[in-house]
Amino acid sequence: MPAGIYIAAPEGDTGKSAIALGILHRLAATVAKVGVFRPITRASVGDRKPDEVGRGGSTPSNSSDSRDYILDLLLAQATAGVPYERCIGVDYQRLHADRDGAIDDIVERYHAMADDCDAVVIVGSDYTDVASPAELGLNARIAVNLGAPVVLAVRAKDRSPEQVVHAVEVCLAELSAQHAHTAAVIANRCEPTQLNAIADALRPLAPKTYAVPDEPLLVAPTVADLQAAVNGTVVAGDDALMNREVLSVVVAGMTADHVLERLEEAAAVVTPGDRSDVVLAVASAHAAEGFPSLACIILNGGFELHRSVGALVAGLRLRLPIVATTLGTFDTATAVGSTRGRVTATSQRKIDTALQLIESHVDLADLLAQLAIPIPKVTTPQMFTYQLRERARSDRKRIVLPEGDDDRILKSAGRVLQRGIADLTILGDEKQVRARAAELGVNLDDATVYDPRTSELCDEFAEQYARLRAKKGVTVEQAREIMHDVSYFGTMLVHTGRVDGMVSGASHTTAHTVRPAFEIIRTAPGISTVSSVFLMCLPDQVLAYGDCAIVPDPTVEQLADIAISGAQTAAQFGIEPRVAMLSYSTGESGTGADVDKVREATQLVRSRAPELLVEGPIQYDAAVEPSVAATKLRDSPVAGKATVLIFPDLNAGNNAYKAVQRSAGAIAIGPVLQGLNKPVNDLSRGALVEDIVNTVAITAIQAQHE
């Protein structure tokens, strides 16, 4: 039976979805298959019988209105692969019609889905009317029937420490009356100034108690939410900014000069469409240095902008969304002010914020220790990426991101800084970088920004580069021009120790990223070949594939270099290196120039690194499949359990990693460059934000080993 943990609350607006998210994220880094279950949901479950739900029967409507957004949020982070339809118990209608029968249905449906999981996060019901102990008691009763300990979430917002304690005491009495085991109490949404007082007051009430501060961002609506609330139409602006969170509202019922005094970061400004003075002032302020970056302008009253004013605003080339509504000022302000945001599966900034809050204020390892979760024998992609980020956090390094004009880089930078993975330096025009980051809702306050075209470091770097390349005839004047290139400037930051590593390539070629490293950083002692590996995250293990990106047709010596570097890289990331030198032939069964090259390279690896477990030539199936290895190379310490797979050339390696990535659904992290004196890593030009974050973590870990 899998371990389960039940998150329950006595009322609404406790932020229990953020708590569930934090617990789920930590569980996914601990065990292979983590599931989510919602015993009671507002979404319609339909007329299915229990066995139909448990065994993949009829499904509810797929419209967004019929789906439980909390379940969608958590399933996006879950790893058990159980579909939405099997993760629902009953709806409120079923519960009100027959409470005992509904609980029987919940238990049956829970066990049907839990059979496919190692651990399950169970999220209790939401509150649709006046809060009372009755609904908490029902959740407690369900938790007892599911055999799951309860994490009690209480809302501390607008409550004194004494009021929070009273609420917890009432809840604990109700849980005890239902014979539920309370694993922990979390007071969420605490006023930051009262955080310590609430934590101290809670401590005597339960063995595990935690206090988490309020974070306005988590309940902030997006511009799109406000547009829907006022039934508005987008008349100008960048669609990509419609998902920006709105942190305040300014109702511009005063003159323009007083409006400007009240502008705040990420504010929505509500003004009648015929107030040309206010519209022009606000639009100009958004574009001007020294004023906050606004989230949107909402034009109410059904007035269109005067033609000349509209032309002037268009001429400012703003990306700021402008929304028009027919509602009057009062109705618009009321609708906007009452709109509450959600943490959804697509709101990555809120997800990162919630995870950071829970990880910082709740000892998740200690809490989950109560579940007696078995030690896993596999490493899933989620476990591996979590371990990467934890290792990067343990000794933070400074990484430079040269492509500050790429939105993906800015979004990744925000995530890296928020999660504490690394300190960052970003290259680009500082005003433009920070302005665009603000528009995207990315906080870069903790990042350093250099502009290679104007930085005072250019002269110093030019002189050093000219000395390094003197034999190639490079003059200081030529070097100064070269230093305006972001890749060269970023590489010099690494070379001079101002940063510890570089990640580039989102909008540049591999050659553009790697060439400066060859010229400036150069290879590590004992290594003459710069190569790469991809860390291939399969469903139950992580393998290293090399070389799949750099060396087209390696010589015997280069192939040995790639193998030795690949083993060292694997070890850096917790992969026990067992190296397979791949070929179309295994052992002594084949001959030919290609096989002989691999055979010679294998012998060279053994002579240069006698402590390393290496086998070659060997075919891929014999390298990774024990049953095949038992037939072809019975006594090999590598065959059947290889972890570092070295391909004979780039043609084989590049195609192999892409075949496994696309056909087997593996996550490919890389290419991770190896053999350099200091870490520089290349991104695919199609890299996603998640890929960039992982590569920054990898680069930071490499820097820890320098």
C-alpha cells in the first residue's frame, strides 16, 4: 500500500494548494511514482459507478469549467502518470445525497488509483459556503478511511497569533474526535511581522508546526483575469504579457500628475477612455526610465481613444496591454478589485514562488519521514533534476548568461534566482534587459547586468585577449572590437574569475558559444579534446551519452579523451561511471577499421585510467541489457549495466540521443561540455525555460568541482 498524506483545512483561502505543491515536489524527488487524489471536488464526476472510475471508465467533460484546477495544477507535477479521471473521488452533489455511500466511493476510487503509486498527496475539499468544523470533520473521517495522516492548514491572514492558536485548537479537537492522526500543522498566509510570534505560539500544540508568510503574488490576478472580469477587449499590447500578474490597482479619477504619483510596479491603471491626458501620461511613464513597469491600462466607459491620442500611443511602440470595457468606472473598479488569482498549471512564476515559500519555511524532509517511504531503487527524471538543483544550491556559484535579449533567458534567470540555484550575471543593455524582465513579471533585482558595448571591463579584457592571441596577430584594437561580442565578453568573465561558468546558445550557434572557450579558457590539464555528453533521463535511470555534439570523427586518442571526460562528468552528477565503448561488434567477434579504432581507444583508456571500469568494443544492447550481456560478455563488470555510453562518432551519437529522446520519451539534458578548464555549456536554440534552468544548475555543479 502506498504512503499517503492528506492536506485538510477548516476553511477556504488557506493556500493549501501551495502546501500540496511543496509536498508533492519533494515527494517526486524522493520516490518514482507520486500521485494526486481529490476525494471531493467541485468538478462534476458524472454518473459513473465506482468501478468505472477506478478502471478507466467514462470520463467527465473536458471543458475547462468542469475540471478541478487544483488537480490539474498538481497532476502537472505528479510522476505516477495516473490520468485525471482516476484521481477524482466524488462531487458535492453525490456527497450531499448520500454521505456514507460517497465515502465508500471515495475509498474504492482512491485504492484503485493508489495501486499505481508509491506515494499519494490527497488534497481535501474546498469550502463553498460558511466555514464550520463539519466539513473538516468529514475530511478527517475520509483521511482515517484512507489510512493517511493529516497535514492541517489554517489561514493566518488578518488574524492575531492568539486567534490562530484558537483556530488550530478547535481543528485539532475535531480531528481527534474523528480519530485522525495529525502529522503537522501549517499556519499559512501569516503577516510577515507576526511570523515568529505565530510559530512560537503554535509549537506546544502539535509535534510538527510551521508558519509560512503571506505572499501577495500567489493570489494576484493576471491581466487576462482582469480582462475577463470586465468583459474587455484587448486593443493594444503584447499577447505574451497577458499572463503577467497584477499586484495593485490604480483608479485614475484624479488629474494626471496625481496619477503619476500613485503608480506602482505591476499596477493596473483604470481610467475612462476619454481621459486623454491620463492615458498619455500613464503610457509615457511606463516607457520612461525611473517609473514603474505597469501591468496594463483598462479603458472604461466604452470610449475609444481619440484618433490622435491613439496614434501617439502607438508611436511609443509599447508592449503594455491596453484593455477596453463598456463598464463604468465604479463597476470596472469593483470587478477588478474583487478578482482573485489562482496558482494554475500554467502560472510558472507562482509555482516557483510557492515552492520557494514552502521549502524555506517547512521542513519537508522531517515531515515526510513520518510516512516511512521506502528507499527508491531507481532514479526518475524528477529525482535527478531535483538533486541537480539541490546540489547547485548547496554551494552557489555565479553563472553568466550572455543572451539577455532572449525572453527565455530572462524567464529562466527569474526562476534560477528565485529558487536560489545560482547567482547570475546577464549581458545586454541594462535598461532594456531590466525593462523587458519587468514586463515579463521577472524579478532580476539580484542579477548583475553588463553591457559589452559600454562596460569599463572592455579595455581590460581586450588587453588580456590580445596577449592570449598574440601569436595569431590579434592587436588590442581588434581585441577591443571582439570584446563587444557577448560570447567573447562572457567567456572573459569566466576566464578572469568574475563568474564561475557560462551558459549560452539559446540564440547563437554552438560554434559561436564554443569558439571563444577554445581560444580563451582552453582544455584542462591532461585533456586535449573538448567534447560533450548528454545526460539522458530515462524513466528509471540516468545515462551519459557522448560525444553527441562536438567532435565529428574522433581519432583513437580523442575517443579515449571523450570516454575519460565522460566518466568524470558522470561522477560529478552522481552517476557511477561504467563506460561502454560502443561499436557494431561486441568483444572479439568483429574486425574492420571502425571496430579496431574502438578497440584501440578502449585499451588506451585502460592504460590512462586503470581504475575506470570500461568495456569495448560493445554493442548498445549488450551494454545496457543484462540478458544480452549474459550471452555476449558474461564476465564483464560493465556489460549489461553501463552508465556512460561512448559512441564511435558524432553521426552515431547525435542520432542515437535524438532517437532515444523522441521515441523513448527521455529527457535529454545537455550538451554538457567537458574537457575545458572552466565550465561553459551550450544550449539548443530550441531550448525551453526548463532546459535552461537545468543547464545553469549543471554548470554551477561543474564549477563546484573546479
